[in-house]
Amino acid sequence: MTNPLLQKWTTPFMTPPFHLIKTTHFKPAVEEAIKSAGEEIKIISENNLPPDFENTIASLDRAGETLGRITSLLFNLNSAETNKTLQKVAQEVSPLLTRFSNDITLNKRLFERIKTVHETINTSGLNTEQNILTERKFRNFILGGAALKEEERKRFRSISEELAMLSLKFEENVLEETNSFELHITESDDLAGLPESLIEMASMEAEKRKKRGWIFTLHFPSYIPFMQYSERRNLREKMLKAYSTRAFRANDFDNSQNVLKIVNMRLEIAGMLGFSTFAEMILGDRMADTPEKVEIFLEELYQASKQAAFRDFENIRKFAENHGNTGKIERYDWAYYSEKLKKKLFNIDDEILKPYFNLEKVESAILNLASALYGLRFVNNKVIPVYHPEVKTFEVYDRDNTFLSILYLDYHSRPGKNGGAWMTSYRDQKNENGNDVRPLISIVANFTRPSETRPSLLSFNELTTFLHEFGHSLHGMLTKCTYESLSGTNVARDFVELPSQFMENFAFEKEWLDTWAEHYLTAEKIPLEIISKIKEASTFNEGYSCYRQLSFCFLDMAWHTITKPVETNISDFESLAMAKTEMFPPIEGSNMSASFGHIFGGGYAAGYYGYKWAEVLDADAFSYFTESGIFNKETAASFRKNILEKGGTEYPHDLYVKFRGKEPTIDALLKRSGLK
């Protein structure tokens, strides 16, 4: 049987032939690609010529191209369009991949060659990009157990394989728990306060499930507006409890033991490699390169936001009390009363804004923003194969008509899609023998679906989410690097969020909103008054929001700075870690860790602080743009040249200073957030 995963792709721009690929193709393709990649590694490690950058480091970076192509497809589909069969394949393939990765990093001859090149790094005349690639490969091998003694290697292999499986299982459990809950309403009185658009969406969901009435789910387009607008406190409580107890309900999908196994195994691996904590191990190549630096940074933000957080909380508490809430305000009251107070103070909420944020208009506006800033041109291509009929594809060209990338856009929630939004790639950029191989970039989201009477109308948060992920995609599409593992978003974790969070700033700018935002029914331009309210409301509850985000950062760091295995239950550990930022009474049975996919299923372990770290950079960077005009082509060209094109080819701090002309400071963030 011909396996399309192992063939040369003849599709436009050599994009994945989704129409030809079946789930059964993946495992045999991975097994065959592992064999081929193994032969490539053997040639590098057994080369009789003295090791140098080209025959060792660069060759290693190029090895396993087919395997990388196949696995990116498999795991991207497992996140965006999965099913039980595909999940089973991912579980079967994961240990094979981890085993092969271990075979590489535990290859003594290969490590000796890398070590030799690394030892001569300062005298061999390498450029900065080559130096960084050499350092990264050497560090990867050290963290991959290359320097371990023989007796430790077997345990290292066992742990790393199990960790890979546990992370997969963690994500599967969260998805299962998210999909399995429904709030089925049959009495119209229980819809009190809900906007018509949400009611219509819930009616469509019930119809799809062959039930009468209305069904609300834990997917964000349903869950968030329900919590903001429902007047039924008991139903808000039910929804919040369902959301906050996902994968923590003592059933087959409970992640409690998975969390403990993951953190304890991470600690064991760190100890084997000579580190006192997992955070110490992981932070070595970050901008904040020690746990102490992260903790100082988080504490600085904690102190800066503390007064404002308590002010915000007290404002909502008093408002709730004045509007009939008796007793303590609970977490399931927060979004509801926050939305009401925001409406009172600024006469603005998502129901006022949504009619101006038609997804089609938003898409066009964001693509045009990239054109205004960087001269990009987007051409819709309906011939490129896609993995789901809803996915759109664009060819992306530079101002001189040079081809840059393919961009996939996948907007709406589905049962087979993980929650949240993310940018990913099916192929990273590289320059091979003078041939610039351009990337295949994808944005995956869970935006509000169109209904029978309305197009997809985005909330303001969905608008900023689109801008955020598009910022990541620009980082991936505009990259101009030589080596694949340094291109695009392959940068330090606390630097990668700069381009994404930078783009969010445009959502608050009249100069941009004025160019496109119009009512989907009347075509009336968004009124100046509404734009002004968006800006005025931008600091509403920012103290509390900062506090809440910091609580996740503290939790992440607590799990990854343990110095001995955790044996207590995860609720007690979590409560202690988040105590200093907690303002609400505890919700019985709730747990954040059990569904904290960023750190237990994704790549943000000991790195969640990076969102706040990058906020400092993005606020500082955007303040530079506002000095000369947000569409200033010179400033945009500098951001593109020094940030978006460089990937990880230079040190993040150096790149930022080249763009900004000075060190970043926290002042712009404090000012923007209303904390200063």
C-alpha cells in the first residue's frame, strides 16, 4: 500500500495532502521514518572526518526531515481534529519517538563530536547563528542525558517515555471532560439575562444533539458569555463547578495522579542531570535564566498590582451587594457583576461590541494590518488540501511578490479540537543549499460560530485572541534563518510571546479600528464614542486580572521548584501555592492543576511567567510605536528585521535592544494597565 506520508508531496507549495492521509498511515510511516532518520544519525556519528560545525551540528539539524514532517502532522491533527482512533495512534507512536530521541541524545559517539565542536566554539570562526545552534544542540544533549553514567541511562529512558505518554493522556482527559458536560435548559425562565445570540447558539446545539430546549457547554464561546450574563446564580455556579473540576472528579479521566507523576518524574530527571529543581534545569536558556530571577520578577508585579487588585475586588463586591447579592461574593459571581459594572461605568459590553466584529471583517482587517505594517499580501487559495472543510488557506507574499508562507486559519470549536487558541506549523523555515524553504503556518481557534440568523460575531476577547495568534504567525511566516531549529517561533519561551502580545495592542487603537469596524447589519462605522470607551475600559479590573494571572505563574513555579517528591494531594499543594493571590472562598472539588494544559500538556512548564515577562516587552515595544505613529513604516521595519525575521539566531535581549535602542522597563506595562 502506498503511504502518502512517505511520498514526495505534489500538492501546491508541497503542503500536506490531507485528502490522501488516513489514520492508519501514521504508525507505519513513523516507524519507517525512524529507520531512515536513524541511518542519517549513524552517518553523522560514524563520520571519520574530524568533527566540525558543518559535518556535525548542521548535519544533525537537517537529519530526520521526513520524521519531523510526519509527526508535526500527527500531533497537530491530534490537537485540532482528533478522535479516539487518532488518539490511540498518538499513544502508540509517542514512546517510539521518545525512544528514538533518547537513542540520539544518548549516542556516545555523536555526543563526543558535538562536545568537541562546542569546546572550540570561541576559536572556530562561527557566526552568531552558528554559535547559538551549537550551544543549543550541546545543551539539548546534556538535558537529554548524554553525560549520564551508563546505569542511569536506562532509568532516564524509562522516565522520558512515560512523561511523553502522561502529557498526552493529560490532554486527552481534559478534552474528554470538556466535551462530556452539557447544561441542558428546558425552561425559558432559566435563560434570563442571556443575549439572543447565545440563546440561538444554545438552541442550535440542542437541536444538533436531538434534544429540546437549549444546551450550553464548557467551550469558551458558550461558557464565557453564560458566566457573564446569566441571571441564574445557581446555574452560573453549576457551570463554574463543571469547568473548574474537569479531570478532577475521581473518574476514569481524573488527572490527579498524572499531575503528581509528571512533576515528580520531572524532578527526578532534573536531579539526575545535576539540577536541584526542574525549573533550574529548564530556565537555563531563557531571558530570566534562573528561578530566582523569575521569582523576583513575579514578586515585583505582585506588589505593583496588589493594591489595585484589592480595589477592583472591593468595587465588584460593593456593586454586587448593592444589586442584591447577599453573603460573600463567589468566583461564579465575578464575571457576571464585572460585566454589569463595566456596562454601568463605560456603557460598553460584548453585546454592544460584537456587531462591529464580524469575523470576516476581522480577518480582512488583520490581514490588511499586516499589509500596512510589513507590506504583506494574502491570496486565498481554495485548492490547497485541508483537514476540515472549515479551514481556510492563504498564500502569503512579500511586497516584492516573494513567496513567504502558507497560512491556515481554523476558527471554530468542534468536539475533536482542544480548547483555547494556538499557532502551530506544519513546516518550519530553513535555508538549505541556498534554497529558502518557506514555512506552513496554522492558526487554530475556538471562536463563536455563525448561527442561522447571524454571521460569526466575535467578542472583544476573541478579537484580541485572533491578533495574539496572528502575531505568532507573523513570527513564523516572516522568519529568515538558515537552520530550522532556530527559525520562526523557535526562541526562548519568555521571548516567544512578544510578537503575539504586541499585536493585541491594536485592538485598543482608534487609528486601526476606524479603518474597518462597522456594524454587520447597517454598515455604520463603529462610533467614536465606542472606540473611546474601549480605550477607557482597557484598565478596568486590570489589577485583579494581573493578580489572577500571577496566581497561575506562582502555581507553575511551585510545581517546578519542588526539591523532593510531592506526596500530598494536589489540592492541598495548589491551595498553598496560590494562597497569596486568592480572594474568593474555595469551591469544593475544584482544581486548576488537573486541567492546566499549558504546563502539563504543553510546553510551558516553569515558563508560564513568560506571558507576564513578554507583557513588559510588548508594552515597552508598543509605546515606541505610539511615539511615531502606530503605522510608522520605519518602526515596523525595525520590528520586522530585529524581532520577526531573526527567530532564535541571536540572543533575545540583544534583539530587543537593537529594535528599541534601550533596555526594556516595566514602566510602560504599569502605565498601560493603570497600575502606575
